[in-house]
Amino acid sequence: LPDDAAPWVELEVSKKLKTNRIILSHAGGSEPRFTDFEIVINGRDRDVIRGTMDPDRRVKTTVVLPKPVPVGTLRLSFPGGPFEKPPTLAEIELQRVR
């Protein structure tokens, strides 16, 4: 919603995925882009991950976790609103790189 101060999206998987990298991609075109984000994995608010997207919409932002984490839910929020138009994402990738 345009007047939402912190829009969010939550992913839930049926089987937990061991993840040590989260990759975020801006949407293309003229959609609004966000800069700051917060990630909460498995509802553990005390372990919130804060970051900033690369301002270049062609560049993916990588969040490296210190060790692999089994992810059942991932909530991605965008503080800093309200936004005139909600920011958009093209992709959220969960990876395990050995």
C-alpha cells in the first residue's frame, strides 16, 4: 500500500532450505527502487539483517550469512516509507554456496 511505512514480503517454503547467501534484484523499468532493507529469517526478530541495495538496478545485492541457515520463512521489509508507490523487486534467491 502506498501509505505503508514499511512494506514487506514474506516467503515460506514447505521444506527448509540451507542457505548462506540471499540475492536481491531490483525490478527493471521505471518502477520505484528501494535502498534500505531488513531481513528476518524464521521469525527471529532479534537476528534481523539490515542492508542497502546497490543503487544500480542492473546489479544484484548479495547478503552473505556467516554460516548456512535452514530457512523456512524469510521476511523482507523496506523501512523508510511511506512511499509514493511501493518499491518493487524482481527476484529473491536463496543459495547455498560451498
